[in-house]
Amino acid sequence: MLFSQRGRQAVKLSAVSAFLLSSLLGSLAKADYGLNFQTPVTGVARDIYDLHMLIFWICVAIFVGVFGVMFYSIFKHRKSKNYTPATFSHSTSVEVIWTVIPFLILVGMAIPATTVLIKMEDTTKSDLTIKITGYQWKWGYDYMDGSDISFYSTLSTPRTQIDQFNADTATEIGENYLLETDKALIVPSGRKVRALITANDVIHAWWIPAFGTKKDAIPGYINELWFNVDVGKEGVYRGNCAELCGKDHAYMPIVVQVVTGAEFDQWTAGGGQFNAQGFAKLSDSNEAPVVKEAVINEAVVTEATAAAVNTNAPVIETAESQGSSDLAESVVEAVIPAAQASEASMQDLLASGEKVYITQCAACHQATGSGMPGVFPAITASPIATGPTEPHIDIVLNGKPGTTMAAFRSRLSDDDLAAVVTYQRNALGNSVGDVVQAADVAAKR
Amino acid sequence: MSNANTAHDHHDDHDHPMPTGFKRWFMSTNHKDIGTLYLIFSLSMLMLGGAFALVIRAELFQPGLQFIDPHFFNQMTTVHALVMVFGAVMPGFVGFANWMLPLMVGAPDMALPRMNNWSFWILPFAFLILILSFFVPGGAPASGWTLYAPLTIQGGMSVDMAIVAIHMMGISSIMGAINVIVTVLNMRAPGMTLMKMPMFVWTWLITAFLLIAVMPVFAGAVTMLLTDRHFGTAFFNPAGGGDPVLYQHIFWFFGHPEVYIMILPAFGIISHIIPTFARKPLFGYSSMVFATAAIAFLSFIVWAHHMFTVGMPLQGELFFMYATMLISVPTGVKVFNWVTTMWRGSMTFETPMLFSIGVVFLFTLGGLSGLMLAITPADFQYHDTYFVVAHFHYVLFSGAVMAMMGGAYFWLPKWTGHMYNEKLGKIHFWLTAISFNVTFFPQHFLGLAGMPRRYADYNPIFTEFNQWSSIGAFCLGLSQLLFIYIIVATVRGGKKATAQVWDEPEGLEWTVPSPAPFHTFDTPPTLK
């Protein structure tokens, strides 16, 4: 042939081994980088892990067998060793054997796989049901068993860690980077938790690797999954959205805190309070230390509570803002007539509006209000945010169908909606000068 | 190109003088020129799609956002896939079909030469529209190449441009497929019965039927998307009573056979290369044909294994798991046949053979991870992670693309009349194979450890494997510049190739001179 193979054996051998080594390269890396599934903490996850390892070793055996033969042939049956080629071209018996044997191997794989699958899909006899809703880009959780606990869970990693474009303004990436939220889903160990999963806008997927659960959250559908975390495995488990859902797909993690059954009962009885780290607040000793957090928590009230509190909420809001914000100190002394006592001042609305804006709006419209041209409209100088108030309140309440703009009707209280609309009209480069009150929002509902 | 001493040219000299310039390349009805155009187009798209991939890998080199925002990242993953699937792999195989099918069946040209011209010239405009979508407000489509609703219903006008581009690519593919079927069924040399056809012809014939069956399905899906977006229908929009999962079912009814559209011709190519360099006939020819047909049939009944997590009923999940596992039987038959073809051969390891062995080895690795993915309970964990990304790059890059590279080296001497530089070819193979593994092998671990795909950013625990992957990707990309250099150098000159090129290869293409004259087989050859 064109090139003699002789005298090049050493070069070729080293090339071949480099090739094989490159295949194994990953496994030589440090073990703590995670080469396999995360440690399972539910029965189903353990079954999946065992199944995965069984199939893996069968595949390794097939691979080694087939390529053992191939590489033996490559090293023995070569022209450079003057091997005379055989002339056979078919053998019915061999063909039948290597059709039937793989089929039998497959049957051997299918049996345990079927058993595990049937177990996974059995959502009956659950002790607790939680509704999980995917939003762009956060998760909503509703406890369905009468405790009326309901909250949203958003990424808590600071923007300065994420934006590494400019080394001067960026901060160091933390340990739980992109795997931390302002509020964890709290579930008990040793109880069968059933989740009903849906979405509000596009398709998401709820995934906790250690639980062996992943299910799509699809608007218009209610999917089911279940998990039962082993007693003794209480702790924090982290997962991700696993279905492309737009720009911030990578920024809507899932954090689950598993507590004991007794602790869970205590938590639900206490109305589902969270501490500053976003985990279950179980007793006074676990009190949230930072006042600021309490205000942020206030931004996400349960729907039921929100409705109940609505009428007098502005007073509470005003009081809190004055108590916690320096801005309040500089409020120009104004005699508020008794009739308007429930109305919030511009400064108060701007202060709480900014917080709502950052958590609810900034992912798309950006912290500066500039939006992303062609994708997310700017708030700055936008016709809606600088025009009459009615259409502005309307789009925030009801969203814009067919776009990423969500309806915040059920996500935010009247106070928060009033605050964020006022903020958008009087900050971010806008200065319309008008003030939207909770009552204005309530009138539009 | 007109060698006066060949019988084939005698006819052209007074009948069809070879056109030149614009007329030759833009108005060509010659299967060889159109094949060349397809191959050049495919290679350019491979480079463009590769450039998009390098943007992705650059951003993923470290956690945090260093270069691009997540919206642009999503555009990159989407357009990388669309360009690679519809621009690089599919037209690449059509290029091989155009060049080789008439030569292999002893036909003077493709059956429908004018349609052949049209089906090529649609493609550059389709991709022009797709690429121009980067410059409209909101940028290119960012919803993944699967264009899942309702995310695409939110998208900007780039989605509409992508839909138009997909329609054009679909029309091109369907016309190409019709041409292949008509040529193969009607224009074989006398005596070439179906079961005497070369394997590449067989695999392309079956691929062409797959194309005709599923491209219209995809066209339907994106058209429904278009009407949902603009004409108030609600096929997929839940707000109007539509069903987002319906889109996925329709898409994957196209999408899974599409996977085999991209791999069956690759099987065909290496079924020519391995016997040539093993100096031994292909083992189990008829079982190869039946295995190909079986894979094609099964490809229609496994689509929902791409969507196990959407919440199908248990019975559905079981059916699609069993059907998917079954595909490994005919695929296994093919692998065993190739290995047995090598067994007791007299092998040499020129570049095409190296690529073919690489394909058998690495494609099988991807096939076995595919078998793992078929196991539904485990798939719930693998789904939408980097494990899947690793899997489909093993079957698509080290399956389809490396088979095309092997095929290019195998037939380049026939196309150009020159031998390529063997030493450079081997270097190209080893660079490609090693950097490919450095890029994609660590992604298996990333996926198992819990890194979802289509993520612009990740927890620092995944950093090390991502860095290996990014380094590998840049090496892989740069190695392909060597491929281009080798091709250009071979076109320009080099050792003259004989008609046979290799050691007694089988097939009619080796009976015509190298380079193959502009017109071949004006009179049908007689089969031995």
C-alpha cells in the first residue's frame, strides 16, 4: 500500500494509547468532582442508582468484549504482519446468535427497569401534597393540605457573583453559587410527599437529583411525582430547572430542606415561617436576625393572607418602611389628613417598589430599566410607564399574552403592585410624578 | 479534466462541452459538480457551526458570565444545532450521494438533474435567512433547535425567519430524497439487482424514504407554530386550549427518524471503507441491509423516548422504553458485522480506515450510552443533562461527521485525481479523535453529577470538567483547519491517483479514471 506500517509500531502504539487514555481522562480527575449520580436519599433514587450501575456494567462488558475482539484483530490481522486475508462473508448461525443474545440481554435489562418504573409512577397513598408551579424564572410552592402555606422561591445568588464581565465589580463566586434560593421548599422525612407540577408560562422541569425525581412543569398540565426521603437523611438538597425556559433557565434553582416529621408539623403549625437563610424557622431561638429580611419576606404574602390584609396593609407597609428605611427619616414633614391615612407616600412606595422591582422585574427589564432590545422592552421612557396609569396597572396585573410578560395579579399584593408601578414611573430614568396607591390597583382587579 | 484516452469522454467531446465559470457552478445539472457544491457548503457550515460551539465553550470555561449574556448563549446553542444538523450533516451526506450514487449504480447522472440544481441552491438562501436572524431585534432563535412551544411563541421575529428557513431546508431535503429514490430504483446498471447494490446505496435509499416521511411532519409542526404566533390559532398555546406536549410529539416524530437520517449514510460509508482496507468482503451483506431497514422502521416508533419526563402514562413509557431498547439489536448486528469484516482480514491503516475504526469504536460508545438513556427510570435522571449532550455528540460527531471525513479521504483521490497527504491525514485523524474525546468524555460525568444542559452558567463544582471540555473543543475546532488545508492541497495537486486508488476496492466507481470524468457511464457498464 501507500505507506509501510513497519518501523512505526511504537509511534502508533503510543498514539493508540493516547487515544484510549483520552477516553479515560475524566475518570483520572479528582474524585470529589463527582463522576456519578449524587448520593441517593430516597428509595426510588437508590433503585435508579442500582439500575443505572447495572446497565452501566453490562454496557462496559459489551464494550470490552466487542472491542477486545476488534483490537486483537487490528494488532494480529494486518498486512504488515503478512496476514493472508480470509474470504468468508457470511454465516447464518453466527448472525442468529448475535441477534438472539443481545435480545436476551435486553430482556434482562427490561425486567428491573419495568419494576422500578412502576414504583416511580405510583403516586397513591401520599401523606402530603404540594403544588409546584414553574414561572419564568422562579418556583412557586403551595401546600395543599389545609395549611395554606404558599410562597415563591427565587435565586438568592447576588448579581455581582454572576456578572464576571468586569473583574472590578465582580465578587467571588460562593459555594452554593446558583444553587441557593431565598426560600427553600420544606418537606418532612419519612413521609410520602406527592407533588403536583404545572407551569404558568413556558415548560420548566423540577429536578432534585438526590431524590431521583424529575418531571416537566407544563402550562395547562398537572404532572405528578412523589418522593419519600429516608428518616435520618434530613438536610438541604439542591436541584435545577431542567427544561429550557428562556433567558434565565440557569437561574431558577430548587432548594429543598428536609426536616423531621415533628419539625415539619411545628413549621406548618407556625404558618410556615422562614429564617434569614431561607430555611424553616422553627422556634424563637431560630429567629431571623436581620430586619431587612423580614421586609423582603413581607413582599411575598400568601394569597389568602394578602386578601385578608389588603384593606389595612398600606398602614402596615408605611409603618414598616418608616421603621426600617433611612429614607423615611428624610420624608418631608407633611400633614396627612385623616381621610388619606391609608395612602402611602411617594418615598415609601419608591423604597418598597425598588425591592419588588429587583426581585420580580429586573431579570427581564434589567436593573437599570433598559430591557434587552427586541426581547424585553425597556421601562425607561416606555410609552406604558410614562403614559396614563391605567394601562400600566393593567399590563402588570394581567400580563401580555404570548410574551414573557407575566400576570402578577396573583403573585403580588396590591401594595407591592402599587409600589412597583410607582417605582417604574418615577425611577429608572422616568419621572412622571404621579403616585399609584393600593386602592388604584384594587380598583382594577 | 478531459482525458482523451478514456472511452467516457469520447461522447462529451462533440455533445456537451464542459461549461465554465458561472454557468458551470450556478447552473450545473452535473451530479459531480452539484455534489462538490454540497460538500463545500457542508464544510463551510461545519466551520460556522463549530465557531458557534466555541463561543459556547468559551463562556462555559468558568462559572459566572464572562463574555456573553444568557440570552445570547441560548441563541448560540440553538443556531449551532440548526446549522450542524441541517447545514453540515444532512447536506454533507447529500453531497456524497450526488457524487457517489450514480458512480456506484453505473448511471450517467442523477435522474432529475435540474431538480438537483434547485435542491442545492435553495440551501444557501435558507441559511442566509437563518443567519440574518442574528441581526433582527431580539437576535436569533433562542429556544433550542427543538423550537419547543410555548417558548417559541414568546420569541421574536427570528423564530419566523427560522421557520421560513426550515421550510426551505425541508423542500431541499425532500427534493434530494426524491432524486435519490428515482435514481436508485430506475437507473441501476443492468444486472445490478437490489441485493447487489453497494451498502452506501442501500443506506441512502432507506434514508431517502425516511426524509420523505418525516420532513413534511416537521414542516407541519413549524407551520402550526407560525399560525399560533400570528394567526390566533392555539395548537400549542395552553391559554387558548392548546397542548404544548402535542408539539413535542410531532417534533420528535420527525426528530427521531432525523437522527437515523444523519447516521444511516455514515453506516453506508464505513461499510465501504472497512472491507477495502481489510481486503476482505463485507461480512453479512444481507443482514446489513435488513438491519438498516429494521432501524429505519423502529425509528418511527420510539420518538417519545425524548420526552419521558413530560408525564406520559406508565403504559406509554413502557412501550417507548421497550421499542427503544430493541433498536440496539439491529445496531449491534451492524457493529458485529464490521468487527467480523476486520477479523482475519489483512488490514492496513490509511486515514479512511482510521476514521472508520474511530467511528465503530466511538459510535458504539455513544450507542451504549444511548442504551442507558433508553432505560426510562434512569433516563429521568439523565434527561436534559450533559450526559445527553455527550451521548448525541458521540453518535453525531464521532458517528456521522467522522464517517464523512473518512469518506472524504476515501474518495478524494477519485474526485480530484490526486492522492492526499497520508501523513497529514493521519495527524488530522489523531488530533480529531483525541480532542473530540477530551471535549465530550468529561461531559458524561458532568451530566451524571447533575449539570443540566443549555445552561449558560454553573456551580463551581463543575468547573474542572468544563475546562477540559472547553480546551478539547478549541483543539477540535483548530484541528479542522488542517482538514481544510489537506483538501485544498489535494485539489491543487499531489501524487496522481490510479483508477483503482486502493488495493482492489470493490465497486463501479473504481472502474472509471481518477479524477472521474465530467460524464461517466454514458453507456451502462456490465456487471461481473
